[in-house]
Amino acid sequence: MEPMKVAIYYRVSTTDQSIDMQRSDLQRYCEQRDWEIVREYADEGVSGMKDRRPALDALMEDARKRLVDAVVCWRFDRFARSTKHLIAALDEFRHLGIEFISYQENIDTGSPLGKAMFTIVAAIAELERNIIVERIRGGIRRAREQGTRLGRRPFADPSLLRTILLMKAQGKPIRAIAEALKVSKSFVHKTCKNSDSETLEIPACQN
């Protein structure tokens, strides 16, 4: 039977800290289980609150390529920047079929307890998605009750479109047209760009 291939992740927040203790603990942990360490990823002097971490980003990319069977970290807060981030990562690992081990918390998602944790994480992720959907639906309902028009805006008055195109054909700049007709410059630009010159029987607008 081939040994399990694992990726190890280390992180320290400041440059005066060392990952040596984490490395020693996690390498020994893997060796005791005869796991093959495929690659070690280290973010040194990187705050856990940062959205982007080079080593963690590389680890997640390799995980998505199925290069490892498991990810091992020293502690949850060394890996995830928030509970939400941890839940999202664990949910992704679950779908990829990758185990996640936290050394300090003694959590191994390959164990019965860890598998139960994966189930809980999946339920939380599903709950979060449902809450977001319900909030969106609630916002739409409130907007409709308040008379707010939803969806794409209706077409502008054809006479307004014709006036814009005629003014543009006369050489007037977009800014002047927008100010004169009390519309946005982007609206004038889009009207000009999308015009059908044959139907309106005027020269096409120049960009």
C-alpha cells in the first residue's frame, strides 16, 4: 500500500518568529505514521488576517490538482484567517477528497470524529449559503413592496436617442451632449456605440 502523500503548512506572523517548532512537530508526526511529505509550505512574517498568502495560495492550488491526499497544519489559527475561511477550506477539501489534520487540536478528518466534523462543516456551509439566498430574496421582496423597479432599465425614449445621435453627428462632444440633455456621459457613449445608423438615417457615431 502506498504511503499517504501529505502537504505541510507552516505560518508565523512576524519575521522575528521561527517556524522551527512547527516543522519539528509536524515532520515527526508524519514520520511516525509513515506518511510521505510531498511538499512543505511556509508563510513567514505573514499576518493570518491577510486575504492573500503566497504559500497558502500555492498549497490550495496543488490541492485542487489532487497532488496530495492530506493537508497537515500545526493549529487551526496558523492555517485559517477566520472561522468562515476555515469552513470554506474544509468544505473544499471535503469535495476534493483530501483529509485535513490539525496537530494541536488533534483533529484528523480521516478519523470517525474528523469525518463527523466534515459533516458538520458541510452543514454549516450549506446553512450559510441558504442564509445568503434568503437575504437576497428578502431584499427583493422589500424593494418590490417599496415600489422599486427591479431588473434591467426600460429602453429610453426613442426621441432622446435620436437627439443624442443627431448632436453627435453634428460634431458635439459627448460631455456637451450629456450636460445639455441631463444624462450621463456613459449613457451617451453607449447610445452612440450601439446605434443603428441605417434605421436613423444619420452618420454612425465615431468612438
